[in-house]
Amino acid sequence: MRRKHDAVFYGGFVLPAVIVYTLFMIYPVAMSAGYSLTEWNGVTAKTFVGLGNYQELIADGDYWQVVRNTGQLIAYSLIFQVGAGLAIAYLLAKVMHGFRFFRSVIFIPVIISPVAIGLMFSLFYNSDTGPLNHLLDSLSLSSWKRQWLSDPHTVLKAVMAPQIWQYIGLYVVIFLAAIQQVPEELVESARMDGAGPSRTFFNVVMPQIWDVFQVCVILAVTGSLKSFDHAWVITSGGPGNASSFIALQMFKTAFISNQIGYGSAMTITILAYAALFTMLFKRICARLYN
Amino acid sequence: MRRAAGLSRGLVLAVFALSTLFPFYWVLVSSFKDKHQIYANPFGLPANWHWGNYADIWQTAHLSRYFWNSLFISACAVAIMLLIGAMAAYVLARREKSGWLYAYFTLGIMIPVHAILIPSFVLLKQLHLLNSHFGLILIYVVSNLSLCVFILHGFLKGIPRELEEAAAIDGYGRVRTFVSIVLPLAKPGLATVGTLGFLNCWNEYLFAYVLIGSEPSKTLTQGVMALTGQYSTDYALVCAGLVVSMLPLWLVYMLFQEQIVKGMTAGAVKG
């Protein structure tokens, strides 16, 4: 009797979430996969083209340019968000005074909307009236001035900088929590055995926070794969595709060029890259550990 | 030796902290200047404090309308998400053999939300929910539901069953037990997930942009984005607009810092 009541209760309680989740998350993902196999402008009838969109993608120079841009973003994220975040967290973990203050301050950019951060930086970058070139002038570094956002050589880095800057704090805070969980005794005994700071770090601390490190790497890579807001608000991906990323290209293809099928194929590639990377990375890490 | 290390460490951290704060300082200070002062004296305090910039941006640029839209959408999305998320997490936490269901829900954490951008547009169009707050709210609920269930599951598992059993003996039904006993105990978890969800909704741009096109319904992020158009040459107004969009976040951060940090690091760090 109780069993049956339980089943009804459990079923009823979980149902709203299951319905909403299936209808608006799982089903749409399947829809995306389906669209990627068609040619469709969103209005008239769909045409089934099998893997035709994917074949077109392979030959698409614009697509590979944005993939390369995204790849650069991933690389910089790993170095300056995960790497620098870890380094700063390690420094911060040893600080006695003002610890909470530092932690609070560093995290502030993380909670702001990417659109606002992007807009803020686009003001900085203005070649005539922006404070960046102004600052370079006042530091007698005028030769370093650029047309940050219109010069194809600088625009990608200019657009990547705010994204990297914004989320360093997130990684600092995550690593900080992880480092603080490392048992004091381990660090102490390593020091007593004569280990210098880098030995202590690599041989004692890193193994302890290894799981967290892996999560952060995955977070940085999948986050970079999703990058849209910053580039959109600063340059809309221009000039050309110089500062565009895969998600931006997908958006333009689907919603500006009205190529739903082709855009969906791009979306699937984003999914595929994320899934592939996660699986491969976890496998490599498992092997490294042994 | 120790001292020098400590000092240089402090210096590095101080430089880093300053570089984090400086852009916000510049925006804040510029919002009170006029555009000539911003160019002539970018880093100092304003000579005259132009509060008018804020009045302009609030009224003329319609930021007030976008502000309330964002508030409404975010609040509703969080409320719905917490309710159905807590209910689902409760079932997962209490029922044996819910492995499959748990895996099903947490799968969503791995799905990049862009994967449902195009289909969301098509689906909502078919349901006549484009340009409606409700449509966007549904999408926001779903985007955050997986993480919500994941985090709340952890919290609810930690609540001892004895309390619920005692309530059952006292004649409480399952639903009443959930509402009056379990939910109040889960408040820290709800606060964490709720704050995080609110931030995600408030700061979200792409889905709002794609799913809401009609002026009166737009969100604050769209309003900020619009500052790149019409007012883009008047830096003072743009900065005022930026401050307006960031101020609620700074406030929420000051009040709920612990919850936000916990929410964002949940799943990354156990414990």
C-alpha cells in the first residue's frame, strides 16, 4: 500500500521537471541534429541533404577561420585563466591579511554580464577617445598605440582579452577552495623533508587538487567553445571574421543568412568538440595518473 | 627572506586586484562626467558631477523598462526552477534505484546551451511564445534546471530521514512533509541555487536577443547592447547605462557573496 502511494507521489513530484526538461532541452538537441541534415531557411519546406552540410563545412574557409580563432581562445584560456588562476590562488592561499578582500575583489568581474564587460572594453579600445591609447600616450609608449578594433592583426586578441580577464577570478576562487582542502600535515612534512616551494607544489599540492584541475580545464575549454557575447558586442566578429568564434558564426548563419540547416550543423560540431575533448582529456588524465 | 617573499607576494596580488577594479572605477567615474571631460581627464575624478546622465539613460534609453523586464523574467524563472527542481531533486534523493533519472537530468550540465538555440526559436514560434516573457522564462528554467537538480540533490541527501519519518508518524502527508519540513531545511541550498540562477538569467543575452524582438519586452542585456548604437558616441551616457546594469549585480554580490561563490564552484570542488 505504502509502496503504491510512494510511486504515485514520486512520479507526480518528478513529472513537471521531466516534462519541461524533455520538451525544452532533450527534444531540441535532437531537433538540432535533425536540422543539421537538412537545408532549410526556416520558412519554406525542408530539404533532406544527409551529410551534405558537414561536407560543405569541411570546405568552408570561414568556418575554419572561426575554428582557429576559437582554438586560440582555448589556448589563452588555459594559460591565463586556468594557469594564472592556479598561480594566484596558490599565492593567495598563503596570505594572512586581507585574504577575504582579495578574494571578493577578484571575483567581481565574474558576476557581471559579458555584454556589459564587452561594452566596457570596447570603450577602452576606441582609438581616438579611449583610455587605453590615452594611457599609452601618457606612458610615452605612443608607438604601441593601435586601431585595436579595426586592425585585423590586433582585433582578435583585443576581443579575447575581456573574456579572459573576466573569468580569471572564477578559477582563482575554485582553486583556492581546493588548495585549502589540502591537509596541512602533507605540506608540512614535505617542507621538513627539505622540499623547496616548487617541489612542494608539483609533488604534494597538485596531486591533491588534480580532480579540480581537470574540471577547470574542461570548464575553460567548453566555456571557450560557447563564446559569443563579448565578440558580438565589441565587433560583431569583424572585421570580416577576424574576431569571430564558432558560436558567433553559427548565429550569423542561422539567424542572419537564414540557413537553419547549415547553422545547426555548426552547432553539432560545437557539441562534438566539447564531447570529444572531455572524453579524450579524461582518458589521458586517467593514463597519466598511472 | 620570508618577509621579502611575503611582500612581493602581496605586491603581485595588489597589482592584480587593482587591475580588476580599475575598469569599474573608470566606468563609474566617467558616468558622472560629460564626454569632453572623459577624453580630457580620463582617470581623475569629475570636476562637476553630472547626475543628469543617469536620468537620461533611465528615461530616454528606456533602461527602466528593460530593467523591470529582466527583474520579472529572472525572478519568475528562478521561482519555477527552484520549485520543480527541488521536487525532482527530492525524488532523486529519497528514492532508491533513481540512477537513470539522475543521469538523465545531470546530462543537461554537459550540453552547451547553444545546442538548443535554433530549435528553441522554432519551437517557441510554433507554440506562439516568441516575444513573450513566458517563453524566455521556460528556456531559462530549462537551462539552469540540470545544475539546480544536481546541487539540490546533494543538499537534500544530507537531510536526515528521521525528521520525515517523525512527520509521517504525526500524520503529515508526503507533500506536507516536503513543504513544511524538508524545504525550510534546504534553505541554504535553495539560496545558493537561486542566486546563481538569478545571475545567469539576469546576465543572459543571446537567447533573449533571439527569442524576444518586440521593444517593450526586451531585457536589460539587450538594452545595454543597444547602447552601442544610438548613444555610442556619448561615452558618459554609455557609462551611466553600464553602471545601471551592473549596480544590481554589485548589490546582490555584496549580500549573497557566499552563496554565489558556493554555487559557481559547486561540482568543481567537493565539500
